[in-house]
Amino acid sequence: MPQRLVVKITHGPEALERLNQAVTVAATALAADAEVSVWLTGEAVWLAVPGRAEEWELPYAAPLAQLRDALVEGGASVTVCGQCAARRDLAENDLIDGATIRGAASFVEEILSDHTRALVY
């Protein structure tokens, strides 16, 4: 059974270095054949809104939009926190293809499943 990695990201454009590190770790785990789930909370939810990540630049780092797209295309799940989305007036039709909105119970279910490791950035 493959290892599963859940990466919860709590920072967005206000902390690009933290955001980029989290997305880079998730993309690297996916490339290493791990099953990857990315949870976006707080300001990180903007990563799942089309056009937002394309505006952000961090020197010496892979573009966030490119990393995000590689995650989605590679089969990682991308989930936006339900409360965080509601506070920003976001619905699933506001998000990139492949992203969903779910609540805390779903997060807890994922991180408590067998063969799963969780990281929070």
C-alpha cells in the first residue's frame, strides 16, 4: 500500500516562502509516488482560485501556479477548507478544476487513516 501524505497549508501570499515550501514538498512527494492530499486553509485558499497563483513570484523558487497544476495533473487531491471558503465568498465554481471544498471532519478522517502522515505549514 503506498504512503499517503496530507499537507495542510495555512499561509498564502502574505507568506510566499512558507506557501512555496509546502507546495514544493507536496509536489516532491507526488513525484516519489506517494498519494498526496493538499488542504488549503486561511489565505492559502487563494492558491485554488484561477489566476491568483500566477500573480505571485518568489525568487529562486518554482512558480506556484506551475507546482499547483503539477499536483492536480499528477492526481493529488486539492481541498479548500469549507469555513475558509465561506469567509471569502468562494464556491467550488470559483476554484480551479479538480479542487473541492470540504470541512474539518473530512480532514480528520484523512489524517487518521492508515499509512498516512500529515504535515502542517
